[in-house]
Amino acid sequence: MRLDEDKILYLLANFTHQVINPLNGVIGTIDNMIDGTISRDKFDTRLRGVRGQLETTISLIRNLAFFAQYTADYAQVEQDKMDKICVIPQLIIEALRFYQEQAQQKRISIELLEKGKQHAVKGNPDLLRQVFMNIFDNGVKYGIAETTIEIKNWIQKSTGNLIVTISGPSVGFDKNEEIFVLGTRGQAARGVLSSGSGIGLHVCKLIIENVFGGKISAEHAPKTNMTTFEIRLPGGFINERSLPGD
């Protein structure tokens, strides 16, 4: 895939802005802790905030790395189709750790339903975790305060596909807005946050389709403000080794 110069410059400008902002926040917090502006009884709270900012930055950089790999290096795609087990509830819980604090600040509850069912697929766990992280990042940034995001996962009997849905009230997007296209940000989303990398959801599409051979889609229902992401992964199975008593 070849990108024109204007799109490359747009992506780099947005990406740089998204990385610099949290890093500046980290530096400012550390300076305030050193000079005593922040009292010691508030250190724990501020350190958790700093950690969240650093995690956000790391996620952005990982997205850029994935984008570079899967648009230029097809050998990397084949390498990442490794024969490891991706246990879906485990990866979702691990991804949620990065966004729980931001969700709490907006009073958004994130609930994984039927977490005891150890549905799984084969592939690269790190990549699938990043997909969930990108979707949760969007869910928290554009979610509506004092609402709940629900996550479901099951194996479809007719196809054997492992299906994951992530649903919650959020800022909407028009059905004609191709939010998985590189550099695309919905008009309503731009009204909430003036800048964004435009890479995260595109990386989700690259990973799900190129590495796992699956499909990812998103729909928004204007009447209820509900946004639903759906991921379909072929070859779903129950990970017997993780069941209680084994």
C-alpha cells in the first residue's frame, strides 16, 4: 500500500502531537513532585496518572510499529501467525488494565460478561491484545459518562467462528464514515478531541484480517447512541487447559 505525501504528513503530525502531549504531562507532573507543588499525600494518585499517560504513549508507538510492519513486511505477517493460544477473556482483562482508571474518571463501567468461559483461537496473543486495547481506548475517549461498556464472547456453532462484541453508548459516526480506513476520524469524534493519530482502528483491521484471517466491523445506532464493535475470528475453541480442575 502506497500513501501520498499529504497523508503521510497528516499522520505524522497527528501522531507526533498524540505522543508529545502525554510525555509533556509526565514531565510536568514529575517537576511538580520534585519542587513540592504536589504534596506527598497526593503522590500515589499522580503517579497512577503518570503511568496511564506513559501506557497511552506506548500504545501509540506500538500502533505505529504494527502499521509499518503490516503494510511493508509480509514476512512479518506470516511470522506472527504463530501457533500460540489466545485465550480471549485473559487478553481482554489484560487490555482493560490500561484503561480502567480513565474509565473511572468518566464514570464508565466496563463489564466482561461470561468471563469464566475460556474461548480461544490460535495466533499471536500480543497482537490480539493490542486490538482490544485500541477498541477500549476509543470506547473510553468517546464513551458517554455514567454508562456501561459490555463485552461478550462466544463461539458460533454454525461457523466455528469466535465472536467478540464490545458495545456501549458513545459519540456516534455516520454509516458512510469508514472508520477503519487509515487516517480517518469521524466528524463527531473530532468534535470531542481535536486531534488523533488515525492509526488505531486501521491497525485493528490489519491485525484481524491479515494475521488472524478474521473480520472486524462497527455500527452506531443513533436512536440509542449505542456503538458496537464486532470481531469474528475463525477456528474458535474452548481452552481446556485453563478450565478449573485441570
